[in-house]
Amino acid sequence: MSFQGYLRTIKEKTGLTPAELRTKANEKGFTANGLLKPTVKAGEIVSWLKEEYDLGHGHSMAVYALLKGIKNEDSE
């Protein structure tokens, strides 16, 4: 699945855009200045998204990549 495919599925499942997920991550204290805090591990993001939005590992890792700055909304 392409990164854009992951983002589409995440939006369909949660109703949240990447920008809204960034806001939610910030509210949870996972990010600072728009990027993931260095102390936050991928497993924490995966657990949060599984518990609150029932996202699987792959989709959660796509959100992690967004928050970490590895990918952005325009990535393929």
C-alpha cells in the first residue's frame, strides 16, 4: 500500500486528517513544535492509535512517520 493509501484509510477509519492527528498527538503530549519528542517511542504511538482509533500496526506506523518527520502529507 502506498503512503497516500495509508492516509486515505486512516481518514476513512478515524475521520481525522493528518493535520488533525498532529493536533491530537500534541494534545496527548507526544509532540513539541510540530515534531515527535525524542523520548516518545513508536510503540507509544501504536498503542495510543490502537486504543483510541482501533488502527493497526501499519497504519499507526504511518502516523508515526508523519509525526517523526520521516514522511509528510505529500509523500508517495
